[in-house]
Amino acid sequence: MFSERKLELLGFVVAALIVAALPLVTRSNYLLSIGVFIGLYSMVAIGLGLLMGYAGQVSLGHAAFYGLGAYGSAILTLHYGWNAWLAIVVAAFATALVAYLIGMPTLKLHGHYLAMATLGFGIIVRILFNEGGNLTGGPSGLPAIADLNIGSFVFDNDLRIYCLVWPLVLLQVVLSRNLLRSRLGRALRAIHDSEIAARSCAINTGRHKLMVFVLSAIYASVAGSLYAHWVNFVNPHPFGFVFSIELVVMVVVGGGATLWGPVIGAAALTVIDQLLVQLGHVFAPAKDMDVVLFGVIVVLVLLFLPQGLARGLRRKGVARDGA
Amino acid sequence: MAHDSRPLLGVQRIRKVFGGLVAVDNVSFDVHPGVILGLIGPNGAGKTTLFNVITGLYAATSGAAMLEGRPLLGLTQDTIACLGVARTFQNLQIFPSMSVLDNVLTGSHRHGYSGLVPTVLRLPSVRAEERRLRAQAREALEFVGLADRAAVPAASLPPGQQRLVEIARALAGQPRLLLLDEPAAGLTTRETEVLGELIQRIADTGLTTVVIEHDMSLVMEVCATVAVLDQGKLLAVDTPTAIQANPQVIAAYLGEEGQA
Ligand SMILES: Nc1ncnc2c1ncn2[C@@H]1O[C@H](COP(=O)(O)OP(=O)(O)O)[C@@H](O)[C@H]1O
Ligand SMILES: [Mg+2]
């Protein structure tokens, strides 16, 4: 029987090995780009998982935070000639401020006001991207966003971006683990279990929810910035309501209240999405099946693995150990 | 019953109305430092409501509650808890997804200060704080006799031990005032005896405590002072022996439950 701590370490080592293995077994840009997408979505989903799994709140506007990071980086580097790394950091701070302003009034209230506020916010941001004139490039977006670089090393292909994004994902998992094993993490779990009892333990529930919400917005913003510098181009299309929902589905499928659930969910959804795209080449209607299929998957997961794939699989593993 | 000291908790004409129902009706009493006060009364008398008002869960219709002269009413629940008012709940409110130790550690939340950034980076200051809180929590667990169950999921314990987890969680915050809401509810006779002894030991530490209890023998045994509520009104505040002889109290109990 493994101790909790060893299991955690084992999980981390296995994940790191899988991450390291992909570029070793393939140099296909297609597969590597899928790897990058999974990494970027994981970055967003990890934050959203903390919000949904521990703070017990749903955001229906995380695509907008991702978009603010992407557009923030694009605008600051293209229009103002900023250093790309500085632009990423400043865009993340600005996004954090926006999240703070949305979360502050809504998270004090009981109930799912955050979901409604972020839903509206997501729609507004999408409109702003579309109608932003020269600043955002309107519906056609902003092209020619520069690659990231460290000195003369330029992150100009999928492999290099992969090697930038995935260490960040692993770092996020370590940070989440540190958070959850601390006083603040216990406070979050307490809020999830019983808000009344949490408050009787001197926990300011609204402030803790706000903290997680802002953190999740920062994660989304950084992922969006990396996306913009990777594809060198942004337009409003990827940052709409559908992507917000897909992010929520990733968390639900993988399991929010687990370290790896959001990563597993991001991987599962991205792979399924790509399979449908491939299938769409031979069987045209398959292309439009993704929304339906995602709906079916969510229902099945909620029915059979209500805590998500990560916890569900682990429970089965533990049961086998015990037998 | 003369006290020179300033009361630790002053309940001053607290009134709480739900719609047309007066749940707590102009109740006033003082709890002096180090005293353990028993709050008794038939079901629906307003005991839990009074706790809920003092701890900020419900807004009072009128009245005041003072902790060492500082007004509590109007403050949020977490602020009141932060000032050192700890409580347990009549219907158990443990954190079911957490281990026994983590439950109790959560009770010491008010003694930690680390912010988000130091926490996610697990800086040495955070580790030191964690060690300090763990020591506090272990002490509380030992005090209630659950040290050997620290790693067990709290939800897997029998209800009697879950009560002890709640008490340990309240103690881990090293409160100035402890409010226990029917800690013996649902316990076996044997467990109730152990609980009585535990409350006695809490009293011996000098922690000011108010305990709501139905079990009369337990109240008479451990409480120096007893306050009786009936239909929201305070009938009497006196020593246990005087309370047992008080005709109004006897009438209230015989009328409602046919027991004394
Ligand atoms: N949240 C509430 N809303 C409406 N009525 C309530 C609420 N809480 C308690 N009451 C009523 O107030 C009265 C006192 O209840 P309570 O304080 O729980 O009594 P006790 O703890 O003494 O048994 C009861 O009549 C109860 O129904
Ligand atoms: Mg009650």
C-alpha cells in the first residue's frame, strides 16, 4: 500500500515521463501541436479546477481570461513594442485586476452569481475583441505576433513551445499541491465541505473564493499569452462561449478536486476533438458532432464517475490494491 | 454568585424574530471569565438560535452581545470566530472529505498568516507556520483522546467521535469563548460519561464555556451556573441546585417533556 505522499510523487514522476516521452517518440508537428494545445488547456483547466473543485464556484467566462492574455500580449508587443515576457506578466496582472473586480461583488453573495457574471463578461469581452477597431484588429484579428525568445534561442516551432509549456504545467501542479497541503488549501476544502463550519473556523469564505478565482484568471491569461506567441496570430474566434464551456467540461470530466484531473480532462477532450476532426475528413457530419459528444461524455462521467476520471481511476486502483 | 471581573460574554436583551415567531425574547445574561455555563431548555426554546445570533450566523432583531466589552453583533461570522469565539454545531458540521487532523488543523486557521504567494512556493516561513499549527492541532486531538485517529478520514468515524473532532477543531483555535451546542446529542451513555469528563477538563483549563445540553445530570455535574430558556424567554440563571428547585423551571420541563 502506498502512502499518500509516495502516491503523489509517483503520479508526478509518471506524468513527467509521459511529457518527456512525446517529443522522443515523435517529431510530427501535428502530434506536438496537439501536445501544446493540451498543455495550454491544462494551464487554464488547473486554475478552473481549483475554483470548481475547492471553492465550489463555476466560471463560464474563462475563455475570455485566456483571450485577455492573448490579446494583451499581442497588443502590448505589436502596438507598443514591449518585450514579450514583460507583456505576458503585465497582461496577467491586468487580467487579475479584471477578475478581482468581477469576483469581489459576486463572491460575497451566496449562490452561483459568479457563473452569471462571468457568462456576461465572456460575451462582452468577445464583442470588444470583435469591435476593437485597430487596437484588436476587429474580426480578422492581429497577425505577425513575435515569437518568444531567450537570448538567441527562439521558441519558433512546436517542439520548442512544447518544451516551454509543459514544464509550466508541471510547475502549476506543484504549486497547487503546495497550496492544497497548506492552511489556505485546507480553508478551501473546508469551504467546499461546509461553508457554515468554515466560517465558524474564522475562514473568510468570500475572500478565499476570490483568491482562487483571481489565481485561475492569471493562469488562463498566461496560457493565452503563450498561445498568441506560439501561433503568432489572434482573432476573436477561439475566445468565445463554446471554449468556456469546453474548459468547464474538461474539469468535470477529469475531476476538479484532484491534482491531475484537469490535465487528464484537457487531454481527453483535445484528443476526442481531434479524432472527430480526422473522422470528419471521411465522414463529414462527424465534424459537428463534438458538442453532442461532449454532452454525452459529461452525462456519462457524472453518472458513473461523479468525481471525475482522475479520482475514479484511482479509486479503482486502490480497490485492486486492497483486494 | 458575585463576580468582580468584567464579563467575558455579555448577552444584552437579545431578541430574534423569525416572521411572526419570537425565537429569542429579550434575553440577557453574563458569562464571567473561566466560568462554564449550562444553557438548558425544552426543544425549540431558542438555545441554538441564541448561539447563531452570538456567532453572527443570524442577524439579531435587536439587542447586543459583547465579548470583553467589544460588540459582536453586526460583525461577520468569520470575524467573530477570528476574535476567539469557537463553536460546535447541534447537527454535526465536520469536513467530511478531510482527515481528522486536517479537520482540527482548520480550527487553528486564525493563528496563521501566510499569503497565497509564499504558500504556493512553500517558503520556510510557511513551513514553520505549518509546524506550529500542527503542534496546536495535535495537542487538541490528544486532549479529546483522538490522537491515534489523526490520519483517518473524519467521515469514517462513528458519530460520537465526530463530535470529539468538532470539539477538538474548536479547541485548536485556542478560543477565548467556547460554545458547545448539545455535544451529547446522539451519544451512548458511555460516550456521554466520557464527554462529561472532557467538558470538566475543558473547564479546568479555565476556558470560558457555554454548553447547551439536554442531559441534566451532565449539566448539573459540570456547570457552575445554569441558564434556563423557555419559549425564547430566560426563566432563570442560577446554581444547578437552585435551578433544580425552581418551580418555574420544573413547570416548563414537566409541561414540555414530562422530565426534569
Ligand atoms: N432559520 C430559522 N427560520 C425560522 N425559524 C427558525 C429558524 N431557526 C430556528 N427557528 C425556530 O426558532 C425556534 C427556536 O429554535 P432553536 O433555537 O433551534 O431551539 P432549541 O435549540 O432551543 O431547540 C423554533 O421554533 C424554531 O423552529
Ligand atoms: Mg438546538
